[in-house]
Amino acid sequence: MANYRALASYLRTIHTLSLRMTFSEVEAITGKLPPSSKTIPQWWENDAGKPQARDGWLSAGYETSSVSVKDQSLEFTRSAAPRGRRRADPGAAGR
């Protein structure tokens, strides 16, 4: 079973706006991915209801911006902020 949090940890060390990876490179970080990840592009959707997205790239502040089943690769692009984490409200301290 894949460890999607390991992918999130890895992505947090990347300080670029985008990162292209092969499915094999992702698998080297997470452990074995399910077969559907290599044949169904929707597996890589930015859907917080899917554990691979929620615990993986979304929690690290990335989204998938392109997926190629043919090339067995994808691109992660930095989003505005990691999902699932609340931004501090600077005005909240004075309330």
C-alpha cells in the first residue's frame, strides 16, 4: 500500500513552482501504487475526497496540472496554499 504522506513530505522539500515526475519516481517515494494509477488519469485528480490527493500532493500545497498515462508521467504545480491547513488571520489576534 502506498504511503501518500511520504509524497507530501517530499514535495514540501521542493521549492519550485512545478515539478515533472514519472509514475515510477512517485512510486519510489510512496511505495507500490495501485494499478489504476497507471491506466486511469482521473486517479490523479485534485480531489480532496481521494486519499492520494488529500494526504499527498494537496496537503503539500501542490496540484496535478497534467497527467500522461501514455508517458507514465505527471506534473505537480504549486497551488496558493496547502489544503487542509488554515492560514493565520492577522486580524484575529485583536478580536
